Amino acid sequence: MSNVYTNFLNHTAPNLRQKNVEHSFPNKNQKGEKKMSQIFVDFRPAEVVHKKETYVSFYALNPLSGKLERKRIRCNHIKGKTERLKYARLLCTSINQQLYDGWNPFLEEIAPEAGTVLNTALDKFIAEKRKSVRPDTMRVYVSIVEIFRRWLQARGIADKPCFAFNSKSAERYMNEISDNPKAGNRTYNNHLRCLKTLFKFMIDREYIVENPFEKISTKRCDPKIRVIIPKEDRARIKNYFELKTPAFFMVCQLCYRLFMRPKEILMLKIGMYDPKENIITIPPEISKNHNTRTLALPDDLKRYFCSITKCPSNWYVFSDPCTFEPGKTHLDTKIVGRRWKEMRDGLKMPAAYQFYSLKDTGITEMLEAGVPAKFVKELADHHSLEMTEKYTHRSDAKKILEWNKLEF
């Protein structure tokens, strides 16, 4: 810590020399008595000890122990008793000024910005994420952070410095998430990943030095069950929507044939379609993996998109909550799920048939048709080839059967 105090001396002491300060503590003003009574709760002023050795001694509140603890800075490296004492007095004055202004040496040891409280850190984290995260992902961050904030408030630590939340606190919080009967392993893992990101942000901002969630592991989750919708059931779905909501059948087609996600579909604007080239360009700001995607349309989708090109280019392709026809309003993705459930209930189809099953079905059938996985990956906008290859188990089984000539 000697370097720290030398810095204080270098920056503060010259100013004090100019003012000809002779006392080791600032002069009182009209409200001095009140100020002095407040600050002595957090520290005891520095004083010079000049015996066998010369040093400056003071006490400050260690926030980790909650007690006043002594700090001592030796001055014996200064040659000559007179110069040593002069240096010690000047250093004493400098330290007291810093203590009076709110400085705490123990906080500086923890982290440069260790005085930042948890509530403030949470607000800054959310504000930072809003600059770069998509709205649907942002909703997840906000939800998890607010649940965490309420937990902190209930225990009276939301307004305490960030370092007050330690690894034991993290274990208790995650145990409560785990004990919640409504929270499965995926929910547990989502909370853990978000909070690890939150406290990494605090480390980057120098509020803390260690991530209290770092040693907590995610829980094992069963792999997602990918349900393939048979052709005969797809025919029933087609008939249902062509009679009731033809535009929504186009939504289904985009998911099944071009592997588009519900959010991407509902963010489509008419101007993103080029009728001359017959392609849709999905910009990175609406794509899940932030990649620009260019998709060529099959004939039936081409006819539909050509029929709406007379509408303003800034209109959404699917906008009306009843008919799904173009308009100015952006629909929430929840409406896709509701409309799909209405169809599933009406046709008495299995609950395992989700809207996303259309994408799983399309990818699996394309791989079974012999399309190379790398091309399917590009069309599906998968992050890695490994993700695409998770769909190959059915086609692999059929290929193995062709080669399997074993007889018992």
C-alpha cells in the first residue's frame, strides 16, 4: 500500500504546502461538529508516531469484517530525523484529508470501484445490455435480473456494495431457484448463465474482483425431443389454414421450407423481398445469430409475396392479428403460438406438435433427401455444423439399414 500513499502525498501534499497547513486535520466549519461525529464512525484520524521508528498510524472501517482496523505506513526510508518527521506530518495531513473526503483504503484493496452498490450495478448492467441485445433476449435479462433484485431487497442487501454478495450468497440463491417446483433445470441454467454474465460485468467495471457464481455448475438437461410431423398430418394442417387463414399458412411454409424462426417471420417487411431476383434478405438485426440471410422462395411462396408487393415497402408482411395480412402493426410472436394451438385443438392433434416442429420436420426431411449438412446449416442459420447434425439421426438409421446384411 505504500505506493498508494505516495500517490496521495504527491497529489495532495503540494496543495497543502501552498495553503501553509500546519494541522493534521481539516479546520471545522459551522457544521464541523456534526461532520466530525459522522466520519469518526468510519475511521480514526491519522497521527504521527515518532519513537524508535517513525510511522503514520490510522484506523479505517474494514467493510469485510465490519470493524475498525489499523493501517500503518513506515517513514524510515526518509534520511534524517528532521526530514523524516516533516515527511510523516505531511503524509498524515494528506491521509486525513482523504479520509475526511470519504476514502477507504480497504475498499481500494477489494476493487477500485468497490463502493458501488448492487442496485446501481444492476441498473448499469441492464442499460449496457439494451445497447446490444435484441428485444426478446432483453426481456429474459430483465426478468432474471428483477427476480434477483427482489431477492436482494428481501434480504436487505440490495443497497450494499457489490462485494457484500459472496459465493455463499450465490449458493443460497441458486438453491432457492432449484427448490422452486415451477423451475426446471433449463430455468436454473438460464438464471445461472445470466448471473455469471452480470457479475462478469461487475468485474469488468472493477466493482468486484471475483465472480461468486463462477464455481457453480449448470444442471444436466434432457435433450430436446424433436417431433416430426407426418405428411398426412401436414396435409390436414394445410387444409385447415387454407380454409380459415390462408396468410397464416404462408407463415407455416416459411418455417417448414425456409427454416425461419417466428420472430424473423413477423419482423419481415415487404421491402425485404426482391421480386426480380425472387429472394428475401433478412438483415442481421432481426436474425437470431446476427447474420444476413438470403433466401430464395419456392413457387407458392413466390406467388404470395408477388401479390403483396403493391403494399408500402415498410409494411410488415404479416400484421393483422386475425387474418395475418400485411399492415403497419408488428405482431408479437405469442400470437403464432396461440393460432397454432387453436388448429391443434381443432384437429385433435398431439400436444407434442409445436409450431417449431415444422422447422424440425423440414430440416430432417431435407437431410434425408441427401442435401449436404453444410447447405442445410446455412439455410437454417445454425451456429455450428454440430447443431445441424443433431437432426441426422433418422437419416443415418436408414442408411445403416441399407448396409446391414447381418443374419442371426
